[in-house]
Amino acid sequence: MKKFLGYFLSIIFWFCFGLSLIIFHPIQWLCLKLGGYNAHKKSVDILNACLVACYYTLFNRVTFIDNKNIPTGQPIVFVANHQSTFDIPPMIYFLRRFHGKFISKIELASGIPSISFNLKHGGAANIDRNDPKQSIAEILKLANNMKTKNWSAFIFPEGTRSKTGKMKAFHVGGIATLLKKNPNALVVPIAITGSYEMVQYGMYPLTPFLHMTWEVLNPLDTEGKNIEEIVKLAEEAIKLKVEKLQ
């Protein structure tokens, strides 16, 4: 029944989602040209609020459990498991106070209204997975911006999304580069559950009547630990939470 209803509700979802991207593309351009980074960021925050609102056209519930004890004004590496493309808008919107930037595939930085513009001009690291030198240079640029501008980074260490909700092993690479430049950065895990079900049949139909959860966990105690140990701690903390909620 869910799949059957998904065929109809997905039409409404994609209309609203696509319309939001089209409307905010010129808005982002104007904000960037007239107001610089801060105005552009506000337009991106509002865009992602609209994208999250689109989830409700499928009668899907979004629960975002924030962590108000995390300080602002310092670099933070947010480490999350990855279940679907739809993991991203809630993270951008609900954690907007941290100026979080994504490490993204370079293919996404062209051809997609609003999303590509933000990836190009909003401070993301757009990496070519077939070009290690380019990838390292992009992540280093983001790491330097974290250090000088107190930005934060969102990273999915699994590399690719899980189609079943079962977590894959975390990779060290991107986190290591960020932390080498920002050794005092906080490492904060985010546990995501349920979003993989939204795309279990692909992008059409999307699955309605789901409850999806994002939970920001406590910062990790990284003192005296090497990169591998830190990544393992993040993986274990997220896995424990995801298995508890599924």
C-alpha cells in the first residue's frame, strides 16, 4: 500500500522539491552578488528548510534531535552514517549555526539548480574520486577555511550510502586531512535512521509514511587518540545508536 500511494505522493514531492531548487537558484545568485557570504548562506538555510518541508508531502516525519551543548565559534567535524541523498537538507538547516560544509562528489557541482550553485560557491570540497591529488587539495582548502573562519565540515566516512540501513565500515582519509589542519576541532557523531527506506524503490516512487531520525551525539573524547581510534569511536557510537533505533 505504501508503494502504491508513493506513486501519487511522489509527484507532489518532486514538484515541490524541484520548484524550490528552481526558485532559489537566482535567489542564491542575487544574495551572493549583493550580500556576499552571509546573505548567500541565509538563502541556502531557507532553501534547505523548504526542502525538509517537502518531506511532509509524503507524510514522512522528520525528528532532528539537536545537541545544544556543542559550542559554536570553533571548527567541528560532524561525522555521520549515510543512508540517502535526503540525509543532507536536515543537517544543513538544523545545524546552520555551525556553518557546516560538505565533502561532495564533483559531479554534483554542475547541472543541478541551487544545489550545484551552493556546492561551487558555498565553500564545499568538491572532490574527483578518480583524481587523488585534486581530492586532497579540495579537502585541504576546506580544512584551511575551517581553521581561519571557524567553519565546520559534514563528512560521510562510509563513502557511499547504505541501501539497507546497515552501516558500512568508516574510512579514515577525509577525516584525517581535516583533523591534521584542525587538531583541536571537535568530532561530533550524527546517527541517521530511516532515510534509506525513503528511496528503497529508487527515486520514484519514494516511500511515504516514514519516521526518519537525525540525532546529534556528544562530542568524542579525542585526547591522546590517533586518527584511526577517533574514527573507530565515531563509528561505534553511531552504530550503537542506529541499531537501537531501528
